[in-house]
Amino acid sequence: MKNTLLIVLVSMLAFTACNQPKPVKTIENLKEGIIGETTASVKYEAFAEKALEEGYDTIANLFYAASKAESIHAANHRKVLEDLGEKMDDFKPEFEVKTTAENLQAAIDGESYEVSTMYAKFLEDAKTEKVDKATKSFTWASDTEKKHLEFYKEALAALNANAENTLPYEYAVCPVCGNTYEKDNMDAKCAFCQTSSDKYIMIK
Ligand SMILES: [Fe+2]
Ligand SMILES: [Fe+2]
């Protein structure tokens, strides 16, 4: 009798778990976010190489730092997606490499879109669907993109004024959340996730 009761109870629990509504919007958003972040990462690496080719070492390092940050965002989103029992399909990142001035403008446009439109919507959906891990991953990415946006604007202004050699040369990237610092402006603990600065990935 006891065994029968136990079996009924376990079956009921399993049935309930299987019938939890899936956070469908957040799952789609995580997939879109992984594509966006992965594409940004390989695109910025290509932009860094172009900047080196054009003799802009400072701007190359900014692109390398941002590329590293975006790869961390992609990995974080992927982990959340897998925790939800979902898998990412294969995809091919698509982007164009132009001159460094044009690449900076493309980066500014991309980061602006992510901050004002894409992550704003993803965060709203994740909060509505109560997926806390997605809210955290989207917040870390969005807050980082806001910083990238400012760095890119400064870099483009410097480039247009022939003053790119006055830009910072070294950057630090938090390995947990992707937060990106100019080396001379680092926090002892990451402002987004509290990781200690001795763990930062240095780009120089
Ligand atoms: Fe970014
Ligand atoms: Fe962090």
C-alpha cells in the first residue's frame, strides 16, 4: 500500500514538472542573443585585425577586448539555454569588414540596437516569464554593451581628430560577466558580478 502511494506521488510530481509552461519567449531570445553575441565576437576580432592593418593599435585592442567580452556573453546565454533543457542549432556568423572608421560606426550601431531594443525586450520577457538566470545573463550583457558603446564613440571621435594614439591601450575583461574596463579605470571587484580584479583577462 505504502509503495503504491509512493508511486502515485512520484508520478504526480513528474507530471507536474513536465507540465510547467516553457518560457518560450526567453528560449527564443536566448537563441537570438547567442547568435548576436557570437557574431559580435568574431566580427570585432576581424575589426581588430583590420585596425592593426591600418596602424590603429589602440583601436585594435578595444576591438579585441570587446570581442572577448561578447564571447563570455554568448557562453553565459548558452549555459542558461542548456539549463532550460534546450539546444542551439548551428549557425554561421555573417558580417562585413570595411575601413576602421566604418567598422567603428557599425559597432556603435550594433551596440545601440542591443542596448535600446534587443536586450530591453529580452529583459522584459525574462522578467515576465520569471527566468532569473536569463535576467542575470541579459543584464550583464546589456550593461557591458552600454560601456562598449561609449568606448566606441570615444574611439571614433579620436580617429576623426587624428588622435587615436591618445586612446587607452590596455583593457581588462571580467571572465564571469564580460564587463570591460580601461586598465587605468578598473574596479578592485567587478561592478556587475563582484569578481576580483586579479581574475580579469588583460588585453594589451
Ligand atoms: Fe559589446
Ligand atoms: Fe564581472
